[in-house]
Amino acid sequence: MPNQHLLRRGRYSQINGIYHITSTTVNRHRTFTDHRLAMTACRCFTNPALNKTSELLCWVLMPDHVHWLLKLGEGDSVSAWVQRIKAVSAREVNRVRGEQSALWQPAFFDRALRQEDDLLTMARYIVANPLRAGLVRRVGDYPYWNAVWI
């Protein structure tokens, strides 16, 4: 991605801050149309050992990207959390598909939610991605998402 270094400009990680994070697969490849690979990545997202003190409030895995809503824990940074989740999920997906190739684009987009931002509105936006993409008719029909409020 040209100018990906610009995504890091001004990045600040605040303990207990809420962040909407988006990451795409390499070349927007639709890797997660394969159910086995999607489930493998989903298991990584929900692994307490990987999340450490951070809390994944909600997430949705789309065919070529992921959205996470993260409450950052103590001793973590947004960049460290993303790097950890992407590295482990890439390793596990590669193990399942029997190859060694890049899974995620190196860069990611993050947006800190301000106090006036509505957390539940953002969570609904994230989990409704499959509806807007025309993948399902109801959110409950899409298997690759979760939210702490459910």
C-alpha cells in the first residue's frame, strides 16, 4: 500500500480507549470465503491469551477484511495488539491451508472513539457489514462475528 506510513502518523494508544480497527487481506484476496480459514481466524480473535488485558468488544470477519472494536488494556498498544492478532491468525490460517504466504496487509486503519461517540452505534455498524455487502439478509445468518453484548 503506497504511503502506508501515513496511517501511523499521530497514532496514540490510550489505556481503556476504544478503537475501531480495520485490516485487509493482501491484495484484498477473498481468503475468508473458505469456511475453514474463516473459522481459524475467528478462533484467534477470541483467544484470551492473545487479547491479554485488552477486550475485543465486537468484530466481523468479511471475505477480504476484518473490523474490530477494541477496548485497549493496560500494557498494550493498538499496534502491538493488531500485530499479535494478525501474526497468529496468519500462522494458523497458513497451517490450515498448508502454505506459507502473507495473509494481511502490513498496514491497518484505526480510529479512536471519542466520548461523545455512541459505542453501540459503532458496534451495530460493524456487525451489520455483511448486510450492507449483500452477503446475508439478517445479521444472525452470518457466522463470522461476535459482540460482548450478545
